[in-house]
Amino acid sequence: MRTMSASEASRSFASVLDQAEHGETIVITRNGRRLAILGPAPSGNGAALADVLEEHTAALDEDFASDVLETRELLTLEDPWEG
């Protein structure tokens, strides 16, 4: 893990991003205090999101779809503030 000042990170931001892209984590400090941690973004193929959606879809009650449709019918496209 590399540490650099905010000023140094600002001056060489493209380089800092390159380092993060290659897996390095950079601690950015200001006046000797830790300010931020910059590192590689997690990658995923959507499988985790699909799992979460599937898990929560099973928890919906049978009346959910009809509740949504009834609620949509209550909405109008008219602006209530226009006279």
C-alpha cells in the first residue's frame, strides 16, 4: 500500500489511476492525516446482482403486482400546480 500527499496525488492523478487499475491501493494524506484510500474497483459479471434480485423476488407477496398497478392508476400526468 502506497501513501502520498493530496498535493502529490493531484499533480500525478493519471499515474495514481494507472496504479489503482493495476491493483495497487493508495492512501492519500493531507497534513499527515489519512484522507482517502484509492484502489481498484471490484469487478463483477452481474451474477451477484442476479442472486440478490432472485432472493428478494421470492420474498414478494402475491399481491405486489396488483398493488403496483393500482398505485400507478392513482398517478396522473397532469401537473397539480398548474392552474
